[in-house]
Amino acid sequence: MKKIAVLGLGKVGALAGQLLNDADFEIIGVDVGPTPNDLGFDVMPVDVRHPDRLKSLFGSVEAVLSCLPFQFNAGVAEVAHDAGIHYFDLTEDVSTTRAIVELSETAKGLMAPQCGLAPGFAGIAGAHLIEQFDDCRACKMRVGALPQNPTGLMGYAFNWSPEGVVNEYLNDCEVIECGERKWVSPMEWRELLYINGVRLEAFTTSGGLGTMCETYVGKVENMDYKSMRYPGHMDQMNFFFHELLMRDRRELAGQILVNAKPPVSDDVVYIHISAEGKIDGRLTRKEFVRSYKPIKIAGKKRTAIAWTTAGSVVAVIEMVRDGKLPNRGFLKQEDIPVEAFLETGAGSFYKP
């Protein structure tokens, strides 16, 4: 795997392309909008709303990384499958992942969705904790991408795709409860927690566990994923989506929210993952708790959500190239060894 097409050159896609370029891959960028002129690789103007237009491009590369909004990924994955190349994406959308799982059954290459932050690195870290127990009774995964200096009742800024955030807030959430795999409503099960003295609330959102419930049912009694926000955010979002009925107008909802709370450069990514169970017969709790802030990469300050997301998927691609992961079928994030992940060029950003 040497030549990769990177689709969608927003903050995450552009950075992923640059990191891949630095890791000695040959990159072809794809975007119909204006792109920076200092990326270090060529860019083709292809309208991905018509995936069939990607066929000729996919015949000249060994892999594709989609950094597009989730609704485009199923179509792109199908073209990649037919071309026999590796496929990677960042999606949290459950139905998209199901479609890719089906494609993987006959794939000549590797089908690897959910390679971002959550699902993605959070699942890698969660699996690492679970593996340390003889009997794991619970794994709780919490992730939040937030402004460092919040304002207003929502205390939020849309540094991530509005389509993805709306999707997470409105779609049902898969959990394991008392050993049973089930679906629960989003924006419920609120809890309070602290990271570095910062008070946060966490509540159910869709897609963050990826395939972990399927993997760990019968092995872990309780497992769930929640997004972390500043206190009060969940009530504001429930009012917006349910009392104002914006749940019925998802595209407009995203436009309104981004207009009200545009992206900020000073963000922070909080990760709080815990697991409980027995080791040598003794009840124990282990935690992975981090706060990641913007860092300078390739001469530019990169937001925390951009580098944690781009770094995760690029690390996975490096591992596939280097023979540390399979090169065919479907890749689950929980099957990725955290030690090898952190030793890659991009994965090293996650080290303390």
C-alpha cells in the first residue's frame, strides 16, 4: 500500500493527507471546494455525490481514506470494494458501518471504518483496559470535544461535522446492560464527572462504541458510551431537538447550531475510559483519562479534534502498511493493539 486517495480536505482530511505524506505515502487529494495550496500533494476536483465518478481514480490507488460526512461513505465504500482496494473512514454512523461489514465479506482489501476518535482510538484504549482483567464487569467510555473557554448555555462549539453531531444526538445507542445487548435512547443516562478539576456531564450518544457490543457481549456485563459536555448542555439540546421539533429537520438543525456556535481554535478533547472487574480474584478499577489540546504539526497549530481524529486513522493505515494489522476483511478497532498504535508516527501524538 503506497498510493492513497484522501476524500474531503477539511481540517481533518487535509491534516490526514499531510501526515500520510510525511509517512512516505503517495497522496491524491479529492475535494470540490477551495483547498489550501500548501498541502504538499495534488488535489483533484471530483464531486463525490456521484461515487461512480471515483471509479477511474480508484483504479490507480491501493487505498482510499474518506474524511467525508457520513452519508457519502457507503457509496464510496462500495466503489472501493469493487475496485479491490483498502477502505478507511471516520464514520460513527451505525447503518453505514453495517453496510461496510456486508461488503467486507467479499472484499479483496481491508474494510476499516470507524478509525477516528470515537469510534476509533477510544475503542482501542477501552479494549486495552478490558484485556487486563480476568473478569471485567463494566467498561465505561466517555469522550468530549469541547471549547476550552465555553460561553452561553450550551457551552459548545461545532468543531466537528454538524451532520455527525446531530446524528449522534438523535440516533439510538447500543449498550450492554446486565449482560444483554440492547438499544437505548440518546441524550439520557446523565452523569457528572471531573477531569483535571473540570466539571462535566456525560450522556448517551450514538455510534461511539463501534462494534464493541458485538465483540464483548457475554464477556463484559455492562458497557456504554457517552459524550461529555459542560453541565447544562444536554437539557438545551433536548429542548432544541424535541420541544422545538428540530429532530424532524436535521439538516436545518445542523445549520442553525453551527451558525450559533461556530468552530474555535482553542479546543480540548477529554477522554475518560474506565473498566472494573477482578484480577487474581481481587476487585479492581483501571482508568485511561486524558485531556488533549491543540498542538503544532507541519508548521501549523492544529485543533485537538483535528489531530486526534487524523492521527488515529493515519496510525491505523501505517500499521496496515507495516504488516501489523490484517490487509483483508473487516477491521474492528478493539482488535488494534494499543502499544503498536502508539509506536507509529501519527499514533505517537497520543503519548503523554
